[in-house]
Amino acid sequence: MSILVTGGAGYIGSHAVRGLIDKGYDVVIVDNLETGYQKAIDPRARFYNGDIRNIGFLNDMFSKEDINGVIHFAANSLVGESMVNPLKYFDNNVHGTQVLLTAMLKSKIKHIVFSSTAATYGEPVRIPIDETHPTHPINPYGEAKLMMEKLIKWTSTAHDLTYVSLRYFNVAGAHPSGEIGESHNPETHLIPIILQVPLGKREKLSVFGDDYDTKDGTCIRDYIHIEDLVNAHIKALEYLIEGNTSDIFNLGSGDGYSIYEMLEAAKEVTAFDIPFEITARRAGDPAVLIASNQKAKDILGWSPKYTDVKDIIKSAWQFHKKFPDGFKE
Ligand code: UDP
């Protein structure tokens, strides 16, 4: 019995592959390498290079493998890009998931853990955000993820399929080996961008707005370490394989840090004085996003081990020092 990881060459997928293999699972990867990297692929997994929208490719892979469950990461994930090219997101993410589900049903695969996002909630009406919070996405990325959740839910209602959808807050950090980590091109995420300054790749950090209604005026986010996130996926998979019912869980640390706090922590970790400038707000950024992670704690028996944001930045720093240009090929 094997686990299929779609998007196993991407940031989160490649860490999940290592986490699964280290726990003794046999892993199959499907990735089209559009945003994933060959270098991030664990050689211990079997890799199928192809697109989840290609039903023939998926059916062929499923017929060769004995898959027990799927962890589905394959998707485009840039909010800004989704605003200018929404159809890319509805095609690759939503249609891709529809094709994946069709192939899963044909091959009688019964479990899926789905990589969702806090962007499904949209502008928060209360903090912390729990899973009953209204879902009104404010960008096509979040809308597509919500549609994917619903595709999975209704397929599960009609067929012999159970699911867990995991809504991530801000995922960060890298594998303790420093061999894989966050590498996007172009990079848009705060921690890798901050670290580009001590790496000499960027002169200063642009802080997107200091006039938010928060303690220091900058946006507050909930940063969760990639290893904690991966552990939650494995727990969710095992929860489904044990026969438990489908559900949705937030994955966050439950704590919020402002941009200035992140900057201070990064200065301490890197021992580098990181200059910054205040620039305009970025469209679509809510002031505060903090998860309630109580449900995942109660039902999945999960809790985050990285509770100090400095340790998250430290692990990212290890990776970026080793790969200052990321996995650019
Ligand atoms: N941010 C920033 N400067 C940057 C990149 C990000 O000030 O160069 C801010 C961004 O406005 C947000 C926070 O950092 O408040 C986290 O942004 P990121 O893109 O990492 O994640 P998001 O919250 O959008 O998922």
C-alpha cells in the first residue's frame, strides 16, 4: 500500500513526502514540475512526471500503483497571480481536482487529505478564526480552494470516499536537514524575502503598510512550521484510514506576530541589521489572521511543536544559507 502525494516536488509537498517516508510509508509522487523542482524530489519516492488534468496519465499511474490514500497539494498558489489570471486557478486547481477525483473513484481510492487555506475565510469577522467562521474568499486563489473543498465534499457525499481538508495559515520554515525548503520564483512570502537581505540578494525589506489597526500598525499573521504542518497531514491521513469521518481543520500555531516582530526575530537569528522601508499596503491583505487550532488538537490529537517564531526563522535561514538562489534550475 502506498500514499500518493500530488505536488510532491513543491515546497509543502516535498516536506510531506519526506515526513511520510521517514514514518515508514511508501510514497508515489505526481508533479508536472511547473512550479515544483526536480531537486526537491525525494529519491526514495517513485516519481511520475505529469499533469493532474490528464486523466489518461492519472489512470495509468493508479493502475501501476497500489494507492491507499492521496494527499493533494498540486495547485498554483499565488494570490496576486490569481487576481490577474483567475482562469489559470479555476483550470489547474479546480478542474485538476475534478479530474483527480474522477481517477480516484475509478481506481476505488477511498481517502484524500486536501491542502486548503485560510484564504477560504476572506476578511475575518472575528479572531481567532475557527472552522465555523464564514467563508467569503476575496481572491480567486481562495475561491478556487473553497471550490475544491466543495468538489471533494460532494464527491464524498455520493461515493465511498472520505476526506480531511486542512486550512493553512502562514506556512514557513524548512526541513531540519536544510536540504529542502521554501523556494518560489518569484518569491512573495515574508520570511524568505526578509532573509534575502542578509543573503545580499535584496537591499531592504518593504513593509506593506504600517497604518493597520494593530499594536504596531503592521499586519499580524499566524506562522506555522512546515514540520508541524506535515505532521498534521500524516495524522489526518491516519485518522481517515482508521475509518473516521470527513472533516475540516485549521492548521496554525494559534499565535500572531506583526511584520516588525518578524523583522526583529530575523535580525536576532541572522545577526544582521536588516533595513526596511514602509511602502503601500498590498491589496487584499487583512490586518490580522490568527487561527484557532483547537479542533485539530481535540480531534486529530495534533499540536504544534514550534511555538517560538525564532525557531521557524532559524530553520528557514539554514536552508537559504545553503541554497541562496533557492532551487532555481
Ligand atoms: N509582507 C510584507 N513585505 C513583503 C512580503 C510580505 O510586508 O515583502 C507582509 C504581507 O503584507 C503580509 C505578511 O507579510 O501582511 C505575510 O505575507 P505573505 O505573503 O508571506 O503571506 P500571506 O499572509 O499573504 O499568506
